Amino acid sequence: MAVVPQPPARGAGMVLATLACGQFLMTLDSSVMNVSIATVAEDVGTDVTGIQTAITLYTLVMAAFMITGGRIGKIMGYKRAFALGCVIYGCGSLLTALAPTLVILLIGWSVLEGLGAALILPAIVALVATNFPRSQRPRAYGLVAAAGAIAVAVGPLVGGTLTTYASWRWVFAGEVVVVLAILALTRRLADLPPDRQTKLDLGGTGLCALGLGLIVYGVLHGGVWGFVNPKPTGPAWLGLSPVLWLVLAGGAVLLAFLSRERTRRDRGRPVLLDPAMLDNRVLRAGLTAFGFQYLLQAGLFFTVPLFLSVALGLSAVATGVRILPLSLALLVTAIGVPRFLPRASPRKVARVGFATLLAGLVTLAAALQSGAGAEIVTLPLVLAGLGIGSLASQLGAVTVSAEPDERSAEVGGLQNTMTNLGASIGTALAGAVLIGGLTASLLTGITGNPAVPPDLSAQAEVELSAGVPFLSDAQLEAALGAAGVPPETAAAVLAENEQARLAGLRAALGLLSLIALAALFCCRKLPDRPPTADAPAGSE
């Protein structure tokens, strides 16, 4: 018989704020680090590649151990897992703030914070289910999801401000303070009793971590190595890109993991994940929608800052301010839909969300013309924020309510695995298509431009065939000057590069628009009725 959670009689707002702060904190790091890469690299005595390695490892650790983190939460209790994750995460933040070298940064940020997040994120999903009845979960999950999305949006503003006027280290020092405050508030959280009879499947943990790690690692390198055909400067395994082999190997390992789990379950032995959960139609639909949402969200957050900071030359602070309309629209929608439309169909709301997000992507792609200023992003980002907020208001409640409450941590592990995978794919795809479009447009432009000598065009085709970097006008002008290119030729190359940048951005947004269109069709398997206290989502 399922254990019925007891929602808090009072202090529900503080409970929700505590969990939302945890979600915000988990998401803030990567967006902050992305705008501070050069400064962090200089401070810890490494190069940009070293910091990118730290970012990749952080994502890998989170994705690899997310399902395991959910299982640990069930064994020791969700509140304890949440608190333990906060302690580990806080220790990692403190170590990162003080890191003198890249090795210490890798231990503190990539490993400790990644492991802490793998405990915290599934526990947040489970604690919402534990502390709020089904009828209140859409609003609760909407706020928690909105907190994470807002962290992605304001991260460049926070990171840019502190890096410019103080130090990036203060971001992580501030995280320690926030973690201490969250720990002080965890006593307000209601919890289910720990499942003392459940054991951790160590073999399953290893297989799951290996499979997910191989897939995420491969996807993250898609833009550098190529997804199928290897890039000229990248490695090749049997004539194909390592990305393809890594993803295939990861998929094979995960199939072996699921087969092993079925066998252990049938024999009555402990499992990390019951494969029967994946037979749940509503859960699968919700997880698929989550993957699409975070793929599109990550792709958008990859392209828009490039346009604002590189193409237009805005500072990190100004870039963050320009992205704020998305955050505000997202927050209003994530809170407003459950409050004013509590009986709305999750299927219809999700369709509206993806359609609105699609409208934002198409509008932005159409507005990216020569001479366009920063003001063109406002309307598309508002539309995108409304779409993401609509999705955030429904999907968390749909997935968790598809299974009994005692499985909410496992659902949280699956959910956060899908969001990590979706975000990794979104960033990699957007980056690969952007660089591909930029390269093709620039090489075509300078080849057909009479102001560019044929020998320079031929040299560019050879040296840039692997991909043209996304450079600002100032960076390209400095590079051309250092290479001794005549001023009139440099001016022609700069003009072609400006057009090529826009072509690359439009290509990336065009791909994201097609994916958003495809996401509309996945919504048909979402439930038509919202979860209630008496009936889970999709019980019609």
C-alpha cells in the first residue's frame, strides 16, 4: 500500500521557496561559468580548454549519477538526501571559490558540486510530491522549474557583474551562504520515511553511469568532432566521428543495464530502476516533452547571447539585462497558469507552450537582418518565456503524478537525466549548425567578393574548412591586422563575416524551429486532464 505524504499544514510558501532556491542554485553555475571562462582560466593558471573540460565534467557527473541519486534518496529519505547533497555541494562551492589550480577547481566544481546536484535535483522532485497534494503540484513544479530557467537567464548578468566589478570567486562564495540558508530551512520539509529494505544496486549504478556518461560525453563533443562524419581537425574511428561510436556504445550499455534490471527484478533482487516505469505511457510522454523543452531552451540560450555579446558587442551585464524579459514572462506564466487555469488540460497547455516557443524562434530568426540592434530580441524572448513557462507549469506534475508518490525520487532522477541530455543535445546541435552555416556563408561570400584576392580566398578555404570561429568584428579586425591583410580587403572580409554570423544564427534558430514543430506532435500522448488528489494524470 502506498504511503500517503503529509503536506505541511503551514509554511508551504517557505517550503516552496526552499526547493526553488535549491533548483536555482543547481542551474546557476554553468551559466555563470560560461561568461567568465577567460578570467577563471587566467586565475587558476590554465587555458580556455581547461575550463571547458571542467564544464563538460560537471555535466557528465550530474547526468551519470542522477538516477542513482534518486535511488539514494529513497533509501535514506528525501530530506536527508537533499541535505546531504547541499553539504557536498556547499563544500564543492567553497573549494571552487578558493581554488588556486585547475585540479582543485575540477575536484570542487566538477566532481563535488556535480555529485551534490545528483542528490539534490531528484530529491527536489520527490519533496514537492511529498509536501504538496496533487492539485497543488502544477503550481509548485512550475515555480521550481521557473527558478531553474531563470537561473540560466540571469546567470550571465550575475557572472558578468561580479567578474567585471569584483571576482568570479564571489559567485561560489555566495553559493556557500545560500546553501547554509537552505540547510537551515530544511527542517520545515515534510518527508516520507526512509525505505530501509531497499538496497543500492552497485552493478546497475556502474552500468547506468557508464551508459549515460558515454552518451553525454559524445554529444558534448559533437560540435568539435562532428556527429557522424569526422571534421578535418578531429579524430576518426573507423572512418566515422567518435561521437557516433560513443553514443552507440552508451545506448548499448543502457540496454544491457535495463536487461540486467529486469532479470534482477524478476528474481526479487534490488534494482536501481524498475524498467516497468518506462512502460508507463504518461511518464514516457512527460519525459519526452521535458527533453524537447530543455533542448530548445538550451539552444536558445546558446544563440541569443552570441548575437548580443559577440555580434553586437554588448557586455555580459548588458546581455543579461536584454535576456531579462524572458525570465519575467517565464515566471508570470509558470505561476499564472496553475493559479488562474487550475483545470487546464496539460496536453493543450503544452501544445500552446511549444507553439509559443516556436513563434519566438521564428520571429527571432526573421528579425536577424543586417543592421539589427539588441531591441529585436525583446518580443521573441517574451514569446519564448511564455512558452517555457507554460511547459514548466505542467510537465513536472504530469511526470511525477504518473507514478505512485513513493517512486517520485526515481521519477526525479529520470526527469533530470532527460533535462541534462536534452540541454546537452540542444547546445551541441545549435553550435554545430551555427558554425556550419557561418563557415559555408563566409567562404561563399569571400570567394565571390571581388575585393578579396583569389589567393586569400583559396587560403581561407583550406584553413577554415573545419569551421569558422564565431568572432566579433574587433577580434576579426585584430586578427586580419596581425596577418598583414590590406585595409580594403579586411573591410570586405569584415562585411562578409557580419553577414555570415547572421546566416549561422538563422540556421541554428531554423533547426530549433523544426524541432519545436516536431515537439508539438509529442504532446498528443500527454494526459488531457490534470492530476487531482483522487486520480493521477492520464487516468482517463
